[in-house]
Amino acid sequence: MGIKIICKNQRAGYDYFLEEKYECGVVLVGTEVKSLRAGKGIINEAFVDIDNQGEAWLVNATIPHYEFGNINNHSETRKRKLLLKKEEIRQIEKKMAVKGYTIIPLAVYFKDSLVKCEIALAKGKKLFDKRDSAAKKDVERKLRQGQFE
């Protein structure tokens, strides 16, 4: 069946240096899955938190209410557990001990019939880094268009 992307974090590459990427499952309730199947979901402001028990949680991701749901509809911005192996979580915690690193979600997608989330270990960019990245992209775009000879 393949991969169907539901939502992407468009600003991730602009705001962060992306170091390592991981794929993980997401624990969801039924109405959340139905809402995602309709193509709704926002992860632009989301981040990943690792608690004291060594579990990873997707925080601040918005999955809108399922429009045909009833009184048992889910909360839009609740914390959702991410399914990672213990060893992967330990690796991420070690790297997060370095100052300035965070974990951000890059995309939420269906892989066959399962909802997966791609997360990345990232370090925030300063303003001058963002300007430098924008200038490089501008030069590459002009080279592709043939404006520089």
C-alpha cells in the first residue's frame, strides 16, 4: 500500500539543524485515526518529551475533532505516546544531554495501515544561520534556473 503523508513540519529545516532521524509509531484512539485519515493534523508547534520512566511523548500536536464523532471524541492537543525501542530512547537521551538539542516531529504518515511519526534530533538555528541557509537556497535556485552563467 505504501506511504501516505498526512502532515509535515514545513519549518523544521528552516528553524533547526537536523541531526538524526527516527521512525516511531504513535498510540492513538479511534477518532484520532479517523481524523488523520481525513488528512487533518498539525505538527508545526509540536515537540517530543522524554519523561522519567523513559517513555517518549508527542506534545502539542493538534489532531482536530472527528466531525462525525460523538461525546467520546478525543481531546485535540493531548499528549500522545510514541513507540520507540528502549535503546533508541537511551541514545536520544544521551544526545539530548548536550545543550541545545531537542526532538521535533518532521512528518506524520500512514505506512500501510499504521500511523507513524518521523522525529529528528535537532539543534536550533540562530538568526544568522537562517539567513545563511536562505542565501544558499537562493543561489541554488538561481543556478538551476540558469540565471548565473
